[in-house]
Amino acid sequence: MIDESPKKPSKQAAEVKASSAKTAAAKNPAAKKAAEKKPSADRGRRYRGVSEEARQAERRQRFVEAGLTVFGSRGYHSSTVRSICAEAGLTERYFYESFSNSEDLLCVVYDYTNQRVRERVLAAVMDAPRDVSAMAYATLVAFLSIMRDDPRMAQLLFVEVLGVSERVDQRYRKSVEDFAQLMQLMVAPLLDAKALPAPLQPDILSVAMLGSVITVVSRWMINGFQEPIDTIAENLHVVLVAMMRHLVILADAPDASASK
């Protein structure tokens, strides 16, 4: 009877084959280098033409959008990883692929939201006439429009990030400083490099202007955005422009007391 099963290569034959492969690689350095640089199967896996890295980035963004919805509607302290996964339509396995916990996601969502707001506000400032009053009004309208059009952002920025942890508090403080610097940039052309009399400080004054905006917008949000945007913008505009004009007066009279 003839044995038709495949023959297992002998140990000697395997050693000869391995030796031949090494010799071929030694004779062709380019092939050896290419083989060493070949990505692993896991890193190079593609699904329907999309790399694993791209799919992971897409899943991460879905969690960010889901976090904005859950935190901005139900509240951070009332949310769970499970509820975020349900909103994203993904499993917890994929959540922990990108985030350690809910607070980790909150930080990312907060940064993402702030970035979107800054981009919209800066675009409005750049499109406004080169007049400080017009720039201030354009900034207010842009900011108010974002808050009313997406209440999730307002809830996240003004409520949900407060008192969570020192890590989140640091992000909040940095955000305040960033937007206060935008206020300083608007005031700078008015002062024309003139110094303010002591004890006035531009950073404190800019935070004061920003604080008035945050307080009014928070009240507007709590009341369900009942007043028209123009009403809120006009009232805040009066406050900001009045402060700016008074700063110009003080800068033009540096010897005058800041209290006058």
C-alpha cells in the first residue's frame, strides 16, 4: 500500500533551508532591510481599506461626541461609562482603548469644546471691521450663538467642569486665561502701547470683563435662552465698551488716580 500523506521535512532539510535563506539575505542587503522594516500584521491590518489606526481615531472621536452629549445633557456626575458607550454605539472595550475613566474623557471633551468655541470666536473677530467696538460685538454674537445653538457646550463649560477634581480645575483656569488674553488683544489697540496707572493690571481687568460675560451667559442659559441674542449682546457690549473707553482715559492721563 502506497502512503500518500505528505512527508514531514527532516530536521536536516529544515536547517539547510534556513541556512539558504540567511545566505540570500546576506547577498541582498536591500531585501534584508526591507524585511526588517516590514510592519507587524497587527499594526498594518486594514478593514475595507481603512487602517487600524484610522478606525481607532474614529472610535475615539465618537466617544468624544458622545461624552459631550451625555455630560452636557445628563450631567457629568450622573453619567457612567456604560451610558457613554450606549450613546457612542460602541462597547466598553473600545472606551478603555482610548480613555482610562470618565474624568479622562471629560478632560478631552472640555478641551475639544473650548477649541471649537475659540475657532468660531476668532473667525468672527477676523471678519469684523478693524474697530474695537465692532470686534467686541462680533465676539459676543459669535459666542452667544454657539451657546444657544448647542446648549450641551454651555452646560459643559459653565457647570459640569466645576469642582470635579484638581486636574479638571486646572483646565478650567487655563481656559479662563486663554479667553482673557483674547480680551486683552482687543483692548491693546485702544491703549496704543500706553501703560495703565498703578495699580491697574491688564490681566485682572481682562478677567473682570470675561467674568461679566460668563455670569450673564450662565444666567441666560439657566433661564432657557429666552432673551434674543441681540438683547444679551447689546447689554454686554455696553459693559465691555464702557470699560475699554475708561481704560483709554486712564492711559491718556497716567498721573491721574485709578479711582477717579
